[in-house]
Amino acid sequence: MDDAPQTAFQGFCRDCLSDIAAEEARCHACGSPRLLRHRALNSLTLAHIDCDAFYATVEKRDNPGIADKPVIIGGGKRSVVSAACYISRTYGVRSAMPMFKALALCPNAIVVKPDMAKYVRVGREVRQAMLSLTPLVEPLSIDEAFLDLSGTERVHGMIAAKTLAKFATQVQRDIGITVSVGLSANKFLAKIASDLDKPRGFAAIDRDDAQELMAEKPVGFIYGVGPASQEKLSQHGFRTIRDLQRADETELMKQFGPEGRRLWRLARGIDDRKVVPDRGAKTISNETTLENDVRDFATLEKILWRLCERVSARLKGGDLCGSTITLKLKTADFRQRTRSQSIHVPTQLATRIFATAKEMLSREIDGTAFRLIGAGVSALKPGSEADDQDLLDRRSAHAERAMDDVRKKFGKDAVIRGIAYDGPAKTS
């Protein structure tokens, strides 16, 4: 437990965790300028942890030769940016930006194709480190999560803020990536705090800070307020969060129903949501942006099979199965089509996923040119409930898993189904 009395506590050094006084610009113990101060540090326990430029940081970790270069994670010229390092971002490159635009802004960027299997492995390492702090970890994605450290002070021998600073240092040392931490009294404010000081950031805010901090932000700053909602709010005179802060709660509810009350509360930093551990993934999916627009069924069918194989592999790797199959298509003019169909018995088999997705794809072939195709499985359950428990599917299930075993031993191209065959493998 901290020896310094709370009345004298002004903050601490993020590097050596020494308590600091109000007038110190650098840590008296180690000389670090990375100091954290906040009047409520002793009581704040809810955190949002976000890995910094996760995909790009992992690639730089594994290839030190590109550590000081602009890096973009993405596919071919017709794909979109999956991630961009902070150097690339200074050129204006952002996630989801078309690759051609990103390369126009940053022509010297190093482009690395995403390696999702590797990112999942690293994400799991970070998740395990989080669980060593508290069992109350709510993953939001592969690289971010909420944590509730209430009641952990006695376990770790220090306040939650110091525990999180120590965690960030250990992740950088042991895993080789950096994280940013936001600490507050609720999830909404913790998420805001984690974005304030990136990369390698640590910020703490409470409700009093938040109201002034958010006041001049547009209403779209609040999660769940998309362009359409923002336009609707603007038509009613609500353009900034300050406008929402000045509004009467009852009037907002009259105009926008339950959403009005949500906006009124969040604009004041009020959020009662609890950290829900072990929420798990809701959907396993894979998609690809095509190098050229495609209209014909045969070409799309072949690509769809590969996507279904990848989804199947992720389901098997996570010991999951699902009973809702989704097909995603994006037209040449960026209009999206999403089709879903439920099946009677949950599956993790590529053949079953593909059969359903293929049927949906056949209904969408009408001369339209598509630039993106994806497949996914949702309504997830434990793998023990997968369809090979059904005697009618047992033979195909065993055959597919036998192929999986061969691929694990000899490589993914060791066994190729006819639909996926493109001729002899190219060698270099």
C-alpha cells in the first residue's frame, strides 16, 4: 500500500511510480518527465486501454528496419487502409481510407499486408496481461478493452492508476508494443481519456473535467451519433455538446425519446454502464476488396470459398460455431448489400458456411459489378455444439478436419479443393 498520506498525494511518475509533489516538473527519483496528476487519482478505478496503432506497431516490432518509417497496413491499390502508424498519420493517412488515396498522401510509405493470425496472437497476450490486473475485463476489439479495477488496491498494493501505469510499462517491455490508458469513473469518460494523450498516453478525467472538455465538441463526438443523427440534431439546434448540456432533459426526451435522455446524460459525463467481462466475439467474418470490379458468379464463387475457409479456420481456432451465415457485398459505387440466413444446426465447417453463402450470392448476381465481398458467421456457440454432432454431417466434418490437419503440418496449399484451384503454385 502507498506510504504517502492521501492529503499529501499530488500524483506520481509513470515510469518509476514514485509519488511527486505539485511543483515537480520531473520525477525526483528517476528524472522522468512522464508524470500523472489528477485530484481524483486515488478514487478513479475504471479504465479504457487501447493499443497504439496496433497492427502497424506489431509489424514495426517484428521488423526494426521499418521502425522509423511511415507504415500502412493494407492490401492492393483497390483496398482500404487497415491501420496506419503515427508517422503515416502525420501525412493525413487514416484507417478505412482507400489505399490509392493513402499512397497519394504518403508515397514513401511501407505497405504491409495484414497478418490477422499474428495480430490475434499478440492481442491475446495483451488480454492475458489485462486479466492479471482484474477479472473485470470487457473486450471491445482485438486491441482495446474496458477494465474495472474496483477493489484491487489491496491485491496489487497500490492504487488503480499506478497498477495501470505499471501494466503499460510491462506490456512495452514484455510484448513489445505500447498502449494508451484512460482512467475515469465510467466507461464513456474512460474512452475519451484514452484518446487524449496518444501514443503511450495516460490521462485521467472526472465528470467535472469532462463537461468543459467536451463542451465545444460536435454532437457526433458522442458514440452512436452518426451523420444522419448529427444532421437531425443540428436541425433542432443541437450542434455542439454544450448545446446538449444547456438543454432540458424532459424536452430532449420529448423530441428524441430514449435517445434524448441518453444524449443528455452523456453530455454531462453520466454513464451507468457496467464493465461486462467475457463478452466474447459476436461475429467471425472475413472480407476482401477486389483488385477489379467483378460481375460474374464463377469468379465471386471462388473468392467466396476462400473467405469461408478463413472464417471456418477462425471458428475452429476459437472452438466456436454459429447458426447465422452472412454475405456482404459492396458495389462499384460503394453501396453495400448484406444478406443473412440462419441454418438449422450450428456449424464451423467451411463447406456448410460456403453452401449457404453461395446460395445467397447466386440471388445477387444481376449484372452489378462488385468491388468487395465478405462472409461471416454469427449467433455463436461453443464448438461442442457444431454440426458434426449430427450423424448426417459426420463424414464431411471428419474429412474437412483431416484436411485442416494436413495443412497445419505441410502448409495451407498442401490440400486445395477444386473450386479454389488456380493452377500450379507460383514459386520465387
